[in-house]
Amino acid sequence: MSFCEHCAGQRFDRAQVLRALREARRNLPRRGRAGADAALDSAMKAVRALEIPHLESFEDVDAGDVLH
């Protein structure tokens, strides 16, 4: 089973954003880190919770096993 092109792209985009946020968190200066760390944590939770609706044209429907 595989992901359709739209869903695979959505998963890739989300993963890139989460990696960038984790990197930003690691690069925070030690001093005054708590507020920025909490903000980045909140942003990561929001990105993980995103649900972008699946868009599919009926002409593109394939009979194979595709997970949406």
C-alpha cells in the first residue's frame, strides 16, 4: 500500500517543517530559552495537528491500493 501523490507530499512538507522547528529549538541560546522553547513546542503541536483535506479528481482514481 502506498500514499497518493497529494498525501505523500503533505507528509513530506509537514516533516520538513517539524525538522526546521526542532533545529530552531536546538539553536536557541541557553539564556531566556524557556519562552521561546514553549512557543516552538506549541508551533510543533499545531503542525502535527494539521489536517489538509485530501483533494482527488475522479479521473485520477486508480483501482490499486492507495492510502489517503
